[in-house]
Amino acid sequence: MGQRKRQRKRAAAAVPRLPGLVYAQASPHSIGGRSLFEADGRVTAGTVNDFASERPLRDRAEALLRQAGFEILRRTDETINFRGSPRAFEIAFGAPIVAEERPVTKPGQRRDTATFLECHNAERPGLVDVRRSRFRHVLEGVALEVPRFFMAAPQAIPPDVGYWHLDVPGGVALGCRAVHAHRAGVTGRGVAVAMVDSGHAVHPFFAAHGYRVDPVRLAPGAADPAVDSDGHGTGESANIFAVAPDATLQPVKTVSFNMTAAFTTAVRLNPQVISLSWGGDLGPRGGFGAADLALAAAVARAVASGI
């Protein structure tokens, strides 16, 4: 009897659980007549205007989402970032949200699994088909956000290793050949670099070097601006200053499951450069998922604006 109980417990633990809040990007109907979620490889700085939507339509879509119990977090010309309970999604769009555990690559090229959300009423991974809902007149689809991962996990004390490695700032500046630019007087002065990452912690390293760091901005879903959740952002900012010691850093703290909204938070700061040291796995069939296309539109819009 005890063994069967343990087996049931292990089986239950293996089933991924739905989060209390689901984050998503809704795309109002594009003025170019083609859905953002049918735009593989076609969302660029030159074409992003085709995937924008008219302001009155965005207003109607936002109002309908609020009426359905969703919270609006961020709005751009292309997408509306919102969140709500899994039940709210099922009621609004007529199909349940399910959680699936999939293999992914995490920092250090470590193979692991992560929880992805799906609504199996559309072919494209992560896409919610809205054509049979009351949103069909204002939306062309909804992208369920996906987990994304920082590319390395920095440590407070460098490991004692028996091979050549870079230090900061000197080794990184030399390895990137930034020292040539520095000698020519190009040091990043007057340039704002927005960094979308895990945050930025106060550390004597930055004060001792006289680096300029603006207060941390919180992206939708993030909290505790004074805390770097795992040290990645603080470590990554040292690389930025190694290359551009006189730049001004604009840290944007994000959560791993709402990255597109974090990116658009950085765009609103109007920097010259946005630094992103994270990524995610392509879907099980190897193509862009719905969330990837929403992020592509946000990046294309930023490049078109001169960032």
C-alpha cells in the first residue's frame, strides 16, 4: 500500500502545474492585412509597420480584455501585454491552458526541462486561436509567453581554474579589442545602455571604478528593484562597462516569463543601445513560436526607431 502511494506521489510530481497567473501578448489586427503570427522571417525594421494596429482598435481590444478579467501590463503599436488566471483564458478564448514539460538548454549548456504553456486550438506553438471567441473582431491571436534563460550564472568569487580566462574590466576590454577604441577617445560617453536582465545590485566594484548606473526599473511582473535575483545582471553589467566605461547603464529588471514586456520597458527609456544576454529554445518543431514573433516585432520596432 505504501509503495503504491509513493508511486502516485511521484506520478503527480511529474505532471507540471499551471501557474496562478499566465502572461501573454495579444496582437490586434495588423494594418498590413497579414497576421503577426503568420510572419516567419518577415518581421524586420523595414516591415514592422505592417504589423502595427490602429489606435481605436487597440483601445477596443484592451477594453475587452479588461472586461474578461485580465490585467493590462504594457501596450505597443503591435501587441498588448496582459496577464490573468488560467481559468480566465479558458473562459475568454474557449480552450483550456495546459502545462507541458519540455527539454531545454540552460546556462552552461546544461540540458534540463522547463514548463511551457499551450492552448491546443492552434498549430503554432504557444498560440491561442481567437477566431471562435468574442475577440475575433479585434485580435488576430494571443501568444502565451515562454521561459527564457540567462546565458551564464556569475559567481561572487572567480573560480580557481587552470586555464586562461578573462577578467573585468581589463581582460574583457582587451579580448573585445575595445582598448583601441578607448585610446581613440571612444569610451561610451553620452551613450545610454539599457540592460534587460535579472537586476543590478549595489557593489563596491562599480563605485570604485566610477561607473554610472541609473536606478533599476521594474518590468511588468518584476519586484524588489534593490535585489538582483541571481547575480546575472550585475555580472553582465561589468562586461558592458569593460567595453564602454563612460556609458550610462539603465538596468531593467525582468522575470523570465514576460521578456517581451521587459524589452519594451527598455525601449521606453530611449537608450542608444539595449543589451540582452538571454535566449530560449525554439519550439518542438524547430520553428518560431507565437511568443518569438511578438518579441521579433518589438525588436524590429526598436531598430526602426534608431536603437
